[in-house]
Amino acid sequence: MSKQGANEERVLAQLAEVVGCCSPLAREPLSAQQSAELARVFKAMGDPVRLRLLSLIASHAGGEACVCDLTDVFDLSGPTISHHLKVLREAGLISGERRGTWVYYRVRPELLAQVSAVLVPGDREPLPVVEA
């Protein structure tokens, strides 16, 4: 057996120990409606600017960020940032609240929990379905 083949077998054996031999990786298959809804969310997160905006909002002190705090981070125009925030909002990943002249954004943790549940191995408790 080649050295590469031995390494591959070792990695597969370690993976089987962690995951469990022949255990499903998901709790259950997604329904057509669930997959369509989650695809929209994953598509919204699939853009580097939107993913970074999401992480900036989620990691901001107090759990919310003013649009004024987000625009200076990027070398993009205000309308472009607003478009990306609109896509995140329409996908249900963030919510916005106008206070005077500014809009403050918060990440919706319940939707992030639903998205992450798709990526968690099948031995965890199922999470409730959250409408976006």
C-alpha cells in the first residue's frame, strides 16, 4: 500500500470515530420549502460584503450597529452598502430600526440558529423552524 493510501485510510478511520461509522450527518432531509427558504438565506450570505456586514453587526458592542458605523469600513458607496443591508434584511438575517436619521441593525439569532442546524451532525436536538 502506498504512503498516500495509508494516510487516507488513517484519516477515514479517524473521521469514522468522530462522526460514527455509517451515521447520517443530518437529522432528516430538508423539505422542498425548507430548502428554498434556506437557499435564499445562504445566497444572501454568499456575497463577501454581505458576509462581512453580518459579522460586523453580530460582533458590534451591544449586539447592534448603526449604518453610520458600517459604511466607513468599506470602500463602497452608501447606496451599495444599503443594497447589501436590504438583501440581508429581506433574507431575514438582520432586522433594522430607524432612530432619527440613522438605522440600527441587529442580527436575528433565531435564524442563524436555524441555518447552523443544517450544518450540525444529526445527533443533536432539532431546532424549531423559524419563518424569515
